[in-house]
Amino acid sequence: MYCGECAGVCPRSLIEVRENSLKFDKKNCKECTICIQVCPVQALAKEE
Amino acid sequence: MLIETDVLVIGAGPAGSSTAKHAALNGADVIVIDKKSEIGAPKRCAEGVSKEGLKKLKIEPSTRWVTRELSGVRLIAPNGTGVWLNEEKVKLPEAGYILERKVFDKHMAMDAARAGAKIMVKTLAKGIRREGDYLFATLETMGEEFEVKAKIVVGADGPESRMGRFLGLKTTLKPKNMESCAQFEMVNVKMEDPDSIEFYFGSVAPGGYAWIFPKGDDIANVGLGILTTETDKSAYDHLLEFVKNNPSTQNAQPVELNIGGDPVGGMLKELVTDNFMLVGDAASQVNPLTGGGIIAAMEAGVYAGEVAAAAVKDGDYSAKKLSKYQERCEENIGVKFKRDLKVKDYLQSLSDEELNSIADAFQDIELDTINTAELIKQLIKVSPKALLKLGKLF
């Protein structure tokens, strides 16, 4: 289910798509939220 | 642990396997890796390929991976009016076969292995660095990290590819160039013609289209691609709505959900750098109009494999040497994509009403006599505004 669309649009290349998980480099994320917008199944959300 | 090879291919989809096969056939020592435990699964596409494309690649269709042979296309306007295009009446370059990708992708990887490539499954590429005349890729398999020293690395790792970016290529896609796709494989689908694929246009799939691709019996891939810049809803929400409202899927049940990004902005401008090439979805080698990428990816794989093997023979892995791959891709794939990108922009500019009126006009045309002049005549009749938009694109 990890299709990788989020990684394809991440302007800072911070998302690693593994077979059964996604690995985010949170430290360098600028919270542009493009990854959240493109997810086909709304699987991503901004951390509170 | 350090492994040395001539060519490392990252990703064993159709592009990667084609690259690996042709590099190996031309004498290179090749390793191809895939992060998944099972090559080809889960599928990320509607599984359609053209007969013409397979023929060009000299791949014989096999009953092991062809689920349905198609003879027609049905284009459906927002008001439900259908335009039937039949292979007997109109030359349909995209008409062809519906594959079982889980089987097809494995068979293409097997072809690469038979040609001499070494395949490593469940192996993830985590990073890449340049040292002297070589690239060193950091890989991980079953929790263990190791490095591969390669003369050439080929990134065939899909739209989420990061290897090219790590080496300075601009591969990040803007949301307007990435279709967000969701698809069910469904049973109990009742199609009007199970030998035709169906495309639905308009607000049913903002910025893209919906499809029903028959896979034999009452089974079909039912899906859609949208641009998230054109709608507030997710692709999955649009898919649920489409399934709920489409007459063919009233009693259908899903047996599989597929999601994925489809890079539809045209081929990337830069496909190579020193020691490195991009192929397939990682290079946006996807037809911008249809969203189909299997044939283009495999064709690019042939060029990448041949160029990589020649570079290894000559001991020259520079961007200049590898640019022959870029030239062949631009000449044989890029030119068509540029034209289709214009047609896509035109289609996306049409309102539901304009699409309806065009589909209505087609009901009066004898399709065996259709030509450009006839098409323009009909467009003038039904929608001068639509024709004006078309004119602006060329």
C-alpha cells in the first residue's frame, strides 16, 4: 500500500518508501504538506 | 560487505528488468535489486499495453500473463454518451492486452536473469555516493546493510525515486504533474462489451479520467487518476463515488485496492549524469495523455541497457557517453509525449458541457470515414469554443 506518491513530490527528498512502511526525515521537514495533499487515500496527516 | 559490478539496476519493474536484460545481453555484469519481496506486487496500474508496443519490443504475448485481448475502446462523456471505437473500423494503437502484472513483471525479471543478470529481492537502496570513477550504493536486505560498487547505476525505482536527486538530477515532481490514482480490482462487473476498455472523462475524475479495464469473465480493474490541484477530495473518495454511480459496478465487489502516483508531466529533461541513468516512471516516461507507461519504460530500458553495456566496453561512464541514451529516448519517446501533452491539456480545458456536445456529435459520424477534417468539422458544429482551445495548443 506504500505507493510512494508522497516521496515523488517531496521537494526535499525526505521520504524513503520501504516495502511495508514509509520513513520520514522529520528533522529536515519544513511542513509544506505537499505529501499530505497528494496521498490517494488520505493516509498522511500533519502531526499535532 | 562490498560487491562489485558493472551495472546496478535499482528496481525490477518493466523498465529495470528491460535495462538489466539488455545490458546483460550486451556483455555487462549486471545486478538488479527490488525492495519488494515479490516482484510485480502490488500492482500500481491498470495493466493495459498495446499490441503494437509489445511487437516493437519483440515480446510474444503469453497466456501466462495476458488476461484479456481487446478489440475496442469506449470513450464516455459526463452525460453517459459513449463513443465506440472498434479495431475493425479505426486503427487503435492503444488497443491491446490487459496483463496480470504480478505475473508479467516476474516474467520480465526472469528474462533478465536468463540473460545473465543477478536478481536480489527484498533489497532496498538507501543512498548513493560517488568516489573516483565509481558509484557506491548503500543497500539493505533483511536488516543488513552493504555496499555495491558499480561503474553505472540505473534508477528504475518508480515515481518515488530518490537516487537521481542524490546525484543532482532534478526529479522532484510538482503535484500538477503527478496523477493521484486509486483502483479496485473488482468481480461482478457488468460491462456492455467485455472486449473493450472504457474511459470516462469530465468531473468524474478532475484533471484525469476514470477507467474500466476488463480482465476476463466478470473481473475488471476499475480506477481513476486525478490531479490533487483540481479537487479537494482524494483519489480514493472519487473512486468510491465512481463505483457507486457507474451502472457497470452496481453489484461489483473489490478484491484488491491499488494506489499510486503517475507522473504525467512529460519525460524529465535530464535523464543522465556521470555513471547514472534514469528509466521508467523514475524518468517520467509515462504517456501524459493515457497515463500508460509500460511500453515506453521497456523501450527506454532497451536503450539504457545497450548504452550502459557499450559504456562498460569502452571504459567511459561519463554523462557525455551516457547521453546517447537520452538522445534515443527523446527521439523515440519524447517527441510523441510532447504532442500528447498538448492533447491532454486540451482535453483538461474542456468543461463537462463541451465534452458532452463533442460526444453527441460523434454519434452522427461514420467512424470508418473519420479523419482530421471530419473531426474539425464536427468540432466547429458542436463547440467553436472547444475548437479555439485546440487551435491555441498547436
